[in-house]
Amino acid sequence: MTTVMQNLTVKEPNRIVIKIGSSLLCDSKNNIDFKFLQDISHQVSCLVKYKKEAVIVSSGAIALGMHALGLSQRPKKLHELQAAAAIGQNELMNTYCGFFKKALSDREILGAQVLLTWEDFNDRRRYLNAKNTLFALLRHNAVPVINENDTVSTDEIKFGDNDRLSALVASLISADLLVILSDVDGLLSKDRQTLIKVVDEITPKIRELACPSSKKACVGGMITKIEAAKIAVESGIPCVIANGSRKDILSLVLKEPSENGTLFLPKKGLAARDRWIAFASKPKGKIAVDDGAKKALLNRKSLLAVGIFGVDGQFQPADIVSIVDKQGDEFARGKISVGSKHLEKIKGSRFAKEIIHCDNIVIL
């Protein structure tokens, strides 16, 4: 392990999640870069050979489907997009698995397709099942290749981008490192000339570097990578954003992460169940609390009805809800004990039972 790695207090990673962006897989005309796919498959195969556990989160299904169908324009209708994804996902897996098999002369690396939607994270039982399946694949030295299930995903259950999906997967399996590969070297300074090598905290200033202009320009790109990095570091997982087109980039990142991309240093990390509450489940509603309740929650107390002045959305007991302050800013999430209809009746009252027990609250 290098001095750089030791100085930054990031342990040598064994379980690695690698996110591969669509900008690396195809050009502006949707031509697929099979040479890149072959190279990255070889790099991942070498990780497995040297006893690392590797998980790939890969975009590219729709682009490959368009390529196979001879389409020059991205379909606008949902069912046409999903048809392209169905064809393209098969092409994507065939390509990865073919390259895995040819990567090493002394052994064959197996690839495994895993398609996920928000519902697989939102439902606690499905979440744990996905986790156990991935662990079983890693025990067999297979490489799970994960993508959003675009064939069935609708707006209500879409992740929105694979950056977020990769961070949720890293949190799900308690990875040692998340590597987000793109066509950029990492997070750049305000003048766009200098690479930010290490980020020890994701502050508003760091977010501004990811989104230097209007909100419209913040859709996708670096801002989603910063949000993914935040999920990772809050889960106790370091994250590196690096340029996937550099030769042997995975080996370089593992040796000296801060010299070959932007390294986001991990925090202490939430417990596994708390990570599910905080990041993996979509809140079913929103509860607004007063200053006294906010102070109590920040001091690890339970949420009582007397401190609640607003209820938004429809939810049932055991659903995850967002907790916001008087300014409307979310500062916590929790697993609620009463439904929204009942809570509307008792909010602000001296109701005896806790609305959310302190053990079921995560401060963000």
C-alpha cells in the first residue's frame, strides 16, 4: 500500500464498485467503443485474479439497443426506449461476458447480469435479497454487471442516473471503494484548470464547483457524481471520480487515488440499517417540525406529535418519511409508526406514543 493511501487513512480496498459512464461507452453519434469495453473488462478481470471483489455498474443498454436496431435518434416514446433497452441489455451483457472470458489466459472470469429498480431498494426484504445475491456471486468470483432495469422502469421507479445507483450498490454491499469512471479527470477548480485531488467534506462550495452556472446546467454530469459521492462517504466508503479513458486507470486509482482522480474521504459511516433508511428508500411523505422538535431529534430523541405542525403525502405505519424544519429543509429521515391520516388528527397534540422512535431516525 502506498504512502499516499496511508496518509489519507483510506484502507486498501478489497471490494470495489466501478461505475462506467455512458460517455465512455459511446460517442456523440452512439457508436459503441468496443475497444474501451475490452480494456475495462481486462482490468476488472485482473482485479478478480488478484483476489479483489469487483462489481460493475454500467450504462449503455439503450445506446447498444439503438446500435443494434440501426437507430440514429434516441426514441421518444417510453415503450420504444424500453424495447431498445431490452435488446441493448442483452448486447451489453454478451459483450462484457465475451471479454471476461478472453481477458486472462489462465482462467475464465464469469459475468452475471443484475437488473435493479428503486423498488428493489425501497422494499426492505427485496433490498436484503439483492444484497445476499450479490454476496453469493462474489463468493463464486463472478463479476456482477448491474444496470437499472430500463425495460420495466417508469418515472416513478427510476433512479434517474447510474451514478446514484452505483453509490447505493456500494452502500448495499458495504464496499471498500466506489470508483466513478467518466470522460473527465475529476472535480476541477473554479477556473476549470486545476484538479481537486482530495475532498474531505462535501460543502456548498464543492457543490458549486460541480455546478458552476445555472440549475439547468446541473442536470447529470458532475453534480450527480457529487451526490453519489455523498451517499458513499456518508456510508463510510471512499469515492474516486476518475478518467476511465486513461490506461490502466483502475490499477492507478487503487495505488494512488488522490493522484489519479478526485478522492472523497469517507466519514465514520452509518450502520447498515441506517444507510437503508437514509439513502436506499424513497420517502413516502414529509413531516414538518418546529425548532424544539428539531433540537430534540438532533440530540437523538424520539419524535413526538406535539412538535409536528405539518404533514404532506400519504403514508402508512412503517413507511420511511422525510423530516423537515420550519424553513422546509430536510435534516432527517425516519420509519414512522402512524399513518398520514391519523397523524393529521394528532399533530401538535400531547399524543402519548412516539411518532418516530429515536432508533428509527437517521440525521442527514
